[in-house]
Amino acid sequence: MSNPQDSGAKSPMSRRAFLQTTAAAGAAAFAMPAVSWGRVSGANGDLRVAVVGVKSRGWAHVTGFQRLPGVRVVALCDVDAKILRNRAAEFEKNFGEKVDHAVDLRTLLDRQDIDVISIATPNHWHALQTIWSIQAGKDVYVEKPVSHNVWEGRQVVRAARKYQRIVQTGTQARSSHGIPEGYQWIQDGNLGKIQLARGLCYKPRQSIGKVKGNQTVPDHIDYDLWTGPAPLVPLRRRNLHYDWHWDYATGNGDLGNQGIHQMDLCRWALREQELSPRVLSVGGRLGYDDDANTANTQFIFHDYDRVPLLFEVRGLPKSKAGQRQWSKNMDRLDGVGIGVIIHCEGGKLIVPNYSKSVAYDKTGKQVREFTGGENHFANFVKAVRERDAGVLNSDILEGHLSSALCHTGNISHFVGKESAPGAIREAIKSEPFASETFDRMRAHLEANEIDLDATKLTLGASLRMDPKNETFVGNEQANVHLRREYREPFVVGHSV
């Protein structure tokens, strides 16, 4: 279970030095021989990309890579044959050329005419597909979160270091210039001491419905392959695609979906390069009864020693009346619905999107604005061409740590217990930021006409972690959730 944390300096500015010192660390038991760090791409210097998972986000990968100079998408991969055929036809129409396509990623890994695997499949597949691709000598662009659980995320980092592959995480805000400039400005003390990093995911999430019995998976979908590392159980929800986010067997809720972006931005602001030593969740799925099991209302309190990190998820609108136009009636905090607020003694730095940060003084007056950025796919391509992972704006280690902060928050939820509002308030009374957040959460739920004495929130376990080994201290029940039971042959760890 032990996964030693790669050593390195705390500041993001030392990323290149950090990667150089850890390039040979870990993963001693990988089965395949290491490939050359200087592996050359295809004819005429073209970088050849295969994109896996092309229904939604993966199509952005296709168009993003295909439009970069000297980059060609040469293969599409998806377990849904219907989607695959349609995307191949769309590719030919848009780009004037045919593209190969495959249902199973493994059929592409031995191809010497593929340099990069770009992954936009469901969360439960990210780690294993990345490791397979790394072992096959490919560089990898993998969507967030990079893992479904903490342990497998660390294995991806170890694999990337052992085989010296370029692995970029799809947290594209890391390619902003305006955000780190704002962070540096507050780190320099321009708004006084930093008190709290707060991430917000106030995003409309209606019920996915409730079905009776097992659902039929269409013949054009390879359901065994879609399930992969997760337990092979009958489909028990209306939609196979996308709604997997709201099943903990395959997704991580909005905390690990939209929320991982803002969790990463918070950790970046605090310059933390380890998991938090203490974590607590409060939340639940309230407002409707459906076939999902992830929280739609939740906050996570990461109690870092220097400055705490607090993350909020809300899927319900402002009030019961707002459910008539759900997406137009979401709460906002300081004008932000999905974003980051860095609270300081002398004001706030707000990150409202993926490319900008804005500083305000204590009166609410805007005092500085920082904007600009670069193309995240282009940054990855530059690192691949230069064979230098230090060029990456979002190296796999960054993706692992931020993904794992989402996972440990969910683990607190898993091992918690349903509690009345008074008991929750009493349990967190020593943490003023958590208490204030809970009071607002309670008011939000009451506005949605939810009786918290009848439909209780879950008070998560207050978990202590050894950040070096990425294991919990004194709670074996929580440690069980750091890693899943894998299904043959889709096992992370056989060659790690």
C-alpha cells in the first residue's frame, strides 16, 4: 500500500528540477523494458495522436490536436461502435481525410505510427489506460481526474517517471498566465496574509431519473470493455454515457468531475505539493431520489498546516422555486458560481475562469486584474518535441495530487455517518471556515425545502493522513478506499 511521495521543492517554479531528480524513481517492478527518452516521432516530424473516448470531451482532443501545426490525429478509439463510426465520418468531413478507428485501445498500443495516446474516457479507465500507454512507449495526455482512486494515481506517476514519458493532465487552467501571476502577487503579500483557498462548484445537476430493474445495453457498445477495471454489474440507470459520473464505481461525483479543476487551482495557490494531513467531508445526495449515489451537496475541508483549503459542491438551485429554470437559478458567492476565491487579510483574489484572476481590496474595489494564457494541447506538444517533462504546465504529479484531494474528501464521506444538523455543527465548531460554510449549506438546503432532520447529511470521518506514504493514520476502514478491487484482466498493479 505504501506509495512514497516523490521528493522535490514546494514551489511550482522548481518543477523542472523536481522532474529531473525523480525521473528514475519508483515502479521497479514494471514488466516491460524502459523505452528511449529520446524516441523520435513520425515522418516529416509529424506527431501522431490516437484519441481514446470520442463522444464528448474526447472530440475536443481530436479537434485541438488536429489543428496544431505538425500534429496529426491518426486513430480514434471508443467502445461505442456507433459513436466511433459517426466520429470517423465527422473527422473525414471536417478535415478531408480518413482516420483509422478501433474499439479496444490495446490494438493500437503496438503501432509504431502512433506517438501519443490522448485519453478522455470515464474516470475509472484513466489510470490503467495511461499506464498501458506509457509501457508501450507512448506519451500521454490524460483528462482529469487522472485516477479513480488515490493508489492508482500514484502508480501512474511512478510509471511516467520510470519510463520517462511525457504525461500531461487535462487541467487546462494550468496553462493560464493570468492565474499564476495573480497567485504570485498575493504570495508577495499585496493583500496581506492568505487565510483560505476556497473552490466552488455550484453547477446545476438535475436528477438522472430512477428506473426499475436492469437496463439493456445496446449491441453497438462493448459493455465488458466499457466496464473495464470496475465491477461488471448490470446497468441500473437510464443512461450509460455521462451519468457514470454519478456512480462511485466509475465516477467521483462533481467533486472529481468539474471540481477537480478548482481543487487544483486552490492547491496551486497554496503551493502545496502533498496531500493534506487532515480531511473532513460534510454532504449528501438530497432533493430527489434517483439512481445515482454521489453527493450533489458537499463541502470538503482540507486542513493544511499553513492555510486550509475548502471546497464546495452544490447541484441544487437557489431555492425550490428555482427548479423551474434550474440552470438560471444557481447560487453564487462573491459573484462566483464555478471558480476559486483566495481569502486574504486585505481582500480577495478571485479566479472566475481558466485564464484570469482579479484582486479586490477589503471594500470590494477591484485593484488588479491578470489575464492571458496559452494552448494546453500546444504546451503538451512542445514538451513532447523537446523530450522535457519540465516544460509541461500540468505534469502528471500535479494531476495526481489534485485528483487525490478529491478522492480523500470522498473517502471521508464514505466512512462517515448520517447526522442531524446540530451534531454536525458541534463536530466542526472549532473550524470557523467550515462552520460558516455549513451554515450557508444548511440555509441553501432549507431554501430547497429539505428537512435535514428527516433527510440527513453525512458527517464524514475526520481523517488524518501520512502525506509521505499517502495512507490514513489510525483508520483502516478509510485505507481500504484508497485502492479498489480490480477485475481481471483490467488490473492496475500487476506490473507495478
